Amino acid sequence: MSIKRIVRFVALIVASPGALLTGFGRFERAFEFFGHILALAPGLPGSYLRVAYYCMTLRSCSPDCHIGLGSFFAHSQASVGHRVYIGPLCVLGQTKIGDRTQIASGVQILSGRRQHGRSEDGRIEGAEQGVFEVIPIGADCWIGAGAIVMAEIGEGTTIGAGSVVIHPVPPRSVAVGNPARVIKSASEA
């Protein structure tokens, strides 16, 4: 048995009481609470603890990913593929992250663009009236630091640092800016 497997096993044991108390991700407030606590665990041991917790509480999470310091999932309706890297200080909503995708620091993946609506008289409504979507991020993507993602990103795509994605980005593209626009696509290669 390799050292990595032993460390993963120990992390599962340490994170399992929190996962159990959340109903394995079913109790939203408890899920957030333990996710926030584990987001503060530093270094490589912290990443192992976060991954172990999310393996037990998310829709799916591969044990061979990395989740950086300060990063957490806001909803348990998320999926994380194999060998995914999530940098520090990321906030992730309902998303499905493809294999080998790398997410830089400070990235936010929101659960769509319509999480908070307005009433007929113009008052902001709470999340209870909002529309939450699962935002797919394809395999082999790179999402630059500080990007905000609210729409689907196709496989093999690069999103520039600080970009705001409000419309779907096709596969094998490079998109930058606010709002993000495709500046290079696979058809131009």
C-alpha cells in the first residue's frame, strides 16, 4: 500500500464524522459548516482532508484531486473529475468539473446567472426564489485566477484571468474579458 493511499485513508477517517453529521451532504447548513471549517486546514494535509470530505458529501469527487486552502463548495450538487486541481480561495457552486481541469486561485463558479431574482415591485428576492443550474466545465480546461464562471465551458478551453463567463464557451477555445469573448477557437488552429 502506497503512502498516498494510507494518507487518503486516514483523511477519510478524520473527515467521516463531519460527513456523517451532514447526512453525507444532504443537510445544507451542516454541509456548509464543515466545508468552511475544512477550507481553513493548511497545506497538503488540508487538501487531503477537503478531498476526503467532499468524496463523501458531493454528488461525486475523485480522490486524486487537489483542493487548495480556503476553497469550498457551496452546494453538494457538484461533481469533481479525476486529477482536477482547484487552487486556493475558490468558491464553487453547483458544477460538474471534468477530468484534468485546473482552476487557479480566487475563481468563483456560480450556480448560473439567475440565483437571485426580483419581485414585481423590484425588490431583490432570496435564493429560495432563484434558479440554480449545474455549470459544466469540460475536461482539460484551464480557468485563470479570479475568473467568474456562470455558464458552460467546453472541454480543452482556456479562460483568461479575471474573465467573467456569462455565455457558454465552445470546446478548445480561449476566452478572455468581461464579459468573456472567444479570441481563439479550435477552428482557427
